[in-house]
Amino acid sequence: MNAPSPPLRLLIVDDEAPARRRLRDVLADCADRLPVEIVGEAGNGLDALAQVQQQPVDAVLLDIRMPGMDGLECAGHLNHLIPPPAIIFCTAYDAYACQAFDLNAVDYLLKPVRADRLVRALSRAHSLSAAMLDQLREALPQARTHLSVNEKGRIVLIPLADILYLKAELKYVTVCTAAREFLIEESLIRLETEFDQTFIRIHRNCLVARARIREIGILPGDEDGHFLRLDGLDERLLVSRRQYSALREKIKTM
């Protein structure tokens, strides 16, 4: 006789307490068909990330529309775990918006969640690829509040407000804050598109935080060469000739 499978360890993430209670009730109704262990609840994406790193989680029932860090961003950060948990989105989006999930073979539950649909989703729950999440973000765009990296098996969040500049180096991007630097595997062009209101290009390989610009000056002995200084950073960053005029114009409107 085969040994029974261990219960699926679940984290419920929704900013509304009644929605979390309903999911608990529906999961209790499904217990005879699919044993689960609810290891915790979270009311936002940041709390969810903290809880997942404190205890093992097999799957996350993840609301999409939440204040601060939404479900899509939270899922992207969870994907940096090895192995990442399975993700099932719970959403009140209309049918048109849900086409994005269908096209990307991403499982989702429409609220109010039904027992049969929940069992089916949990039975085939899987982690999401980076490509799936990229396509979902394009269909349901909202800029992230944090970037993240995996350091020694843990997710390290980098608040967008702390970033001074982003510099492309080979296949990585260096993320510089006043405290330290991080390496992330993302495209500088993609970051520029997503955060065009926060960062501005000063060189083909560098974006800087608009709000941190302190000074633009001429390089000694080079009337056509310019540099830029940022609050919280001692080093001078090179401004390319191509970007200088556009930079001056954009700064005037800031």
C-alpha cells in the first residue's frame, strides 16, 4: 500500500480578511479530496515574502490587487527562491483581463472561489516561469515597488526609493544604493521602460534616479564632456554627449 502524500503546505495572501476566511472555509470543505496544511496568512506582498522565508511553503494562494506590492510583483520575487513555490492567483478581474492568464497557462481562481475549482487548481499547481510573469506584467502593467535578488537562499528586497543608479555590465545590471551594490539579471531597457518616471538615462549603460540628481558639470579639460553627481554618492557618473541635451531638457521639466 502506498503511503499517503503529505498535505500541501499553503500560504493564503489577500488584503481583505473576509476573503482569507472564505478561502479557509473552502479549503476545509475540500479536505477529504485534497489534504492541505495552511501554514499562514498574509495581508500584503511584503508580509507574504517574509513568511515564505520563515517556513517551507508548497503553494501560495495569491490575491492580485493589493495595496503597495501587488500579487504579480510578489510572485516575481517568490520566483527567486530555489525551488520557488507554486502560485495560484485569486482575482476579481473580469473575463477580458483573465485572458492573459489563460494564454500563459497560469492558473487563477475567480472570486468568489468555488470548492471544485480550488481542488482542480491545487492539484495541478506549479511554479511560474520568468517569461510567464513578464507577459502577465505586460497585460496587467504596474511598476514594481522593489527589485530583488537571491542571496544565500534568501530573497533580498531592494526598495525602488533607495536606488541611486542602475548600470548594465555584461549580462547583469548593477543596482547601486547608498548602502551597497547588488547584481540582478534584468535588461536595462526593460527597467527603463518600467520605471521611466523614476529613472533617467545618462549613458547607454546607465540610468540614474531623477530625484537624486544634485549637479551636472563639465569634465576638467573636456568642454564637450559632462558628469553628474547624485545625492548620497561621492563618485562622478559620466554623461554621454548623446544623452546630455536630452538630460538637460528633462531636468527643466522636473
